[in-house]
Amino acid sequence: MTNFIKHNTKTVIMNGATNRILLIFIFAAILSYVYFVNITVRTLTILEKTKKQMQSLSIEVSEMESQRLSIENNINEGKALQMGFIEVNNPIFITRKTAALSFKTE
């Protein structure tokens, strides 16, 4: 049994083509490992940057919403009149029941 193992080991070691194929396979495995690790690191980096951007955008949206609400709460009738809006005494609404539609700007 020992002779059989020694003989097969010598055959594998002495065969140059087998050695070259094994070296090429090992080199390809190392290259693919490095490639996939590089892709993973890049993806994680982009993911972290995206998370930070999403957080900052969320904060900006919250600030804009609070500004809009504060502006909306500050509008009153006096301010609207000051800005040029007028009070409508007899509003005209367009409905489906009437055939003649009109828009008065008086």
C-alpha cells in the first residue's frame, strides 16, 4: 500500500502539465477571491454612503415640512388681504347639473 501511494505521488509530482494546471487553478482562485472581496468592499462603502445621504435627506425634508407648517399657520385673513387676495361675497361654483358655465371676474 505504501508503495502504491509513493508511486502515485511521484507520478503527480513528475507530471509537469498537472503541476501547471494546478498552479493556474490556484492562481485563478486567488484572483477571483481578491475580485469578489474588492466588489464586496465597494458595495458596502456605497451602501454606507447611501444610508448617510438618506438620513440627511430625511432631516432636510423634516425641516422643510416644519417650515411649511409654520408658514401655513402664520397665514390669516389680514395677511391674505395684504398680499392682494380679495374676499368673495357671492362665490360661483361650477356644477354638473347646469348646462351653462360662466366665470365672473368682477
